[in-house]
Amino acid sequence: MNFLTKHIDAIRKLCSKHYVKQLYAFGSVLTHRFDTDSDVALIVDFDSVTVEDYAEQLLRPQVLP
């Protein structure tokens, strides 16, 4: 099981909470070379949101456990 599959429920919850329309992963997280020293590279496409909602989400970064 890869990292993204292992954390898919938490990823979906965060995407829903933070107005994410589409999320793309790239790099080593998609390969067998991914390990504890690797980072997770993502491209995020957000839904249209108000400036206030965007600023609130920007100031509250989330980290997966």
C-alpha cells in the first residue's frame, strides 16, 4: 500500500474542508522510491471561494498524521 492510498480518507476530508476541486500528486510518492526521507509533491486546484474563506484556509495549514 502506498502513502496516498494509506491516507486517502484523511486526504479526502482535508480536500473537502479546504475547497479543493482537484488534487494531483507527482514525483517519488507515486513510485517505489518513496521513503521516509521523501516529500509529497502536490498540485492543488481550488474551487471558487470568497477572499475571506481563502485567507482563513491559507492561515491554517494542515499536516497529515
